[in-house]
Amino acid sequence: MKLELKDVMKLASIIDMVGSAYTNGRYVRLDVTTTQKELADWACETTGVAKVVRKKVPDGRKPQWRWRLNHRDAYEIAKQVREYLNVKGDKVDRIINHYEQER
């Protein structure tokens, strides 16, 4: 899933703003959670991986949507966006290092 540069840069900025990256040695996850469903849909359609699901929120709150990648999919996207991240770079590095240490 090689992305075009413009899409990589846009995805990196979205991850910096509303994304999260997580690994604990066993689980690897990269996700975007937003109240703008179009944003999550764009990430899903552009990368061609994962799916968008509605996140449970307390009554009275805006609906939230999550695009979540796990394991190798998270690693493949992390490698492409890392260069363009400003805020979440260190967390995405953990995902990349998790898989590159296996080699």
C-alpha cells in the first residue's frame, strides 16, 4: 500500500492532530479518532486498510469515528508517514522499531 506523497503528508498531519500510536510489545495500534466521519473515511479509503467504526461516547456528546490499524498495517503506514510527523513521531517510532527489531 504505497501512498502518494500528498496523501502521506495529509495523513501525517491528521495523525499528529487526532491520531494515536501504541505498542506494548504485544499489541501494535495506530488510529485516528475524530468527530468528522469524512476524515476517518478518507484515511480508510486512501490507504485501503482497516475500516471506520463508530466509537461509543456518553450521551450528549458528539458522535466519534475511529479508523484503526493493527500490527503490520500500522507498521506499513507508520513507515510512510514518519518523516512528516511533528508531534507523534516518537510514538510512531516505537511501532517501527517493534517490527524492525524482529529482523
